[in-house]
Amino acid sequence: MSSENATAVTPIKRHAPEGMILAIACIAQFMVVLDVSIVNVALPRMGHDLHFTYSSAQWVINAYVLTFAGFLLLGGRAADYFGRRHVYLIGMAVFTLASIGAGVAQNGTEMITVRAIQGVGGAILSPATLTIIITTFRGTRLPKALGAWSATAGAGGAVGALLGGILTGLVSWRWIFFINVPLGLLAGVAATMYLQELRNKDATAKLDVTGAVLVTGGLASVIYAVVNTTTHAWTSTFTLEWLIAGLVLIALFFFWEAKVASHPLVPFRIFRSRPLSVANAIMILVGGTFFAMWYFLTYYFQLVLGYGPLKAGLGFVPTAVAIIVGAQVSSRLINKAGVRPIVQVGATLATLGFFWLSLIQPHGTYLHVLAPSVITAFAIGLLFSPLAMAATSKVDRADAGLASGVLNTSRQVGGSLALAALATVATDHTASLLHRVSRDAALTSGYQRAFQISSIIALLSLGMTFLLPRLTGRAPAGSPVNSE
């Protein structure tokens, strides 16, 4: 199906400048990524107020990330079928209302519930942002737009830690959620006024809700089993039952998509694109390690170095800047160097940065963490834009929402799985040392172990970069990217 026949544009009364369209997309993407990391710095104080344990506090993050990951593909298809403008506005409304609910939550159950709903809103909203960019920009303007989108997406992680520390330290942790309200209203008004509708002509197609429920339930079950290995052994009946249930649901998802669904959530034909398949595999690996980095550094700052929320948040300022710089460097080099070399440099720097972070000490200082965290953050900025370009390079424009949903799902799935696994490894390792060494030494050793594994994962992603075809950003009109 050609792009001319695949999409239909609804006329609007005014012409929006491309800068405004880019801002509408970037603000929303910034918000959904922000809400993954903004809770990290606030978790110790939030956990105290809402009576979370150390392991259950992960679910403030995982409840959001899981529903985000599980319903991203559904959100991507919704953007293709029903129009990027409508889906953007619906996602923004759900996300903003859920943010209010999180801000007023009175106990752990309420918090986890509204965070899950907030994740659904983010899953509806996020694919629409990349769809907006892919369907708006052409030729050499596309890498620059993707660079801006990647910078805001990447910086959302670091800025979230900074903003979370400032709001928690100066006002209340509840304001880490309330901050979304003015941003959501501003973005919603701008989208209503300026965003042009664009949809697949097949607007009557059914959304595969069953597939979304199966994959989300399967992922949640597997992660629940992993998180609870701190209290239940890997070979215990409890752990095995949840693992098996999750794997069965995931297997049913693949069967449903391939054999039953009339309009599958994931048409497996899309994975015939080698750039998309490899880019997603790399994103699963590096996305997981980057999510975990904010988590462990936050706890290291507060529990080992003794920082308060405000000081811990300010400690992430250099990493926020590094991500933005990395994304801008990446977007400017894609046209000249191509996708693969940039991804290889980013994966190499990530490997070195995580290995360096694994050398942190219980009596260290902020300066010992600064250089490796900045290197790793710069690598994040380098990677996201070329991976987004690779994932959408060989995909029909009518499937732009699906491709963006798949890529974002890979990042979120990698993040939730890695956070659950690495946090469990760190906790178990710390617990095994508590009776022999000081608390700070035991905690630091757990974080060291997590960063060591992250370095190995980043090295694996570097190996996968050699499977990427040679791609550049010199695309003709109507095609996101060319293959050399």
C-alpha cells in the first residue's frame, strides 16, 4: 500500500509552522518519559508516607512502565487508524487526569492503580508524537526533527531526576505529578489549534485489545515473579507459577497475533525490515540499562552519600545536559556518517560508562560519579535518534504509528525487565553482605553488581550494531531515510 493511498488528510483552517508541530510532539514525549524517572528521587520519601517496602516501591515505576509498554502498540495502531490529532488529545487527557490522581493518592494501592492508568495514557500519547514527526518532516529536515525529539525524550530521564529532587525537597513529592497538569493543558490547547489530522483511510479497522491485554498481562506476571525473588526463591512454587503464567500469556499473544486476530496488534510482516528488527533489539538492551541507571544513582546519592532529594536532583543536571548535547550531535552527524557508526559509538561509550560506574565506592564523592554518568548520558543522546531513524527507515508511512509503537515498546519492555532483574540482583547481593560489612559498603556493592551487568548488556548491544544496514538521513521526499 503506497503512502498516497494509505493516508487521508483532513483540511484545517490554518497552517501551523513546523516548529509548532515539533514542539507539540516534543512536549508530550518529554512528559511521558519524565514520569518514568521523576519518581526516583521521591521514592524514599514517598515510600515512607505511603508505607511502601523497598521492593514494593519499584511498583510505583513498574506499574507505569508495564502498562506503558503493554499498550504502546495499541496506541501506535490507534494513531494510524483514527488520526494522530484525536489520539494525541485522548492520550494527553488520560495522562493528565491520572497525574492528578497520583498527586492525591493516599496509600500504596491507590498510587499503583493511578500510575497504571497514567501508563495507559502515555501509551496512547507517545506513539502519536513520533508519528507526527515521521509524517510531517521530509528529507534532511527529518534527522533534525528526530534529534529534537530524541533530545527531549532522553533529557526527560535526567530532567525528571532533577525536577523530582527540586519539587520533593522544596514543596512535596505530590508535585512531581501535579507538574504535568499545566504542561498537559498547554500541549492540549496547542494540538487543538494547530495540529493537522492525518489518518489511515482504513479508519474502521478494529483495534486488537485482546493482544494488548495478553502481552501486558504476560509481561506483568514475569516481572512480578522477578521482583518477588527477594522474598521467594527462584525455584519456589510462587516464583515458578508466576513465571509460567507470564510465559503462557506471552505465547498466547504470539499465537493470537499470528493465527487469530483479524487486525493484529503487531503484523509480523513489519519485522521483515532488518533495520527495524535490529534497532528494536538494540533498544531493548540499552533501554533497560539506562532506566536502571537513574534508579541506582538516585539511591546511591541518597542512601550512601547522604544527599537530600534536592541535592540528589541537582546532581543529575550534568547528565541532562549531556543527553541533550548527545542528541544534537547525533542529529547533525547522521546525514554525513550514517546511522550505524553513530549507534556503534553510542554503544561503546555506554559500555565504558557503565563499567566506570561499577567502580563507585561507599566513601566516594560526587566527582567520582560525575564523569562516568555524563559519558553514559551522552551515549543515550547519541543512540535514540539513529535508532528511531533505523526503525522507521523501511516502513510504509501508513505504519508509522506501529513502527514508533514497536520501538517505544522495546525501550519500555527493556526498561521494566532490566529494572526488575537488576534491582533484584542488587538487593540479593546487598543482603548477602550486610552481616559482614557496613550498610553503606553492602549497598554500594549491590549497585556495583548492577552496573557491571549493565556494562555487559551494553557490550552485547554493541555487537548487534554490526547487523544494522548502512543507512543515512539523505532521504527523498516521502521516505524517511535512504539505504546506501
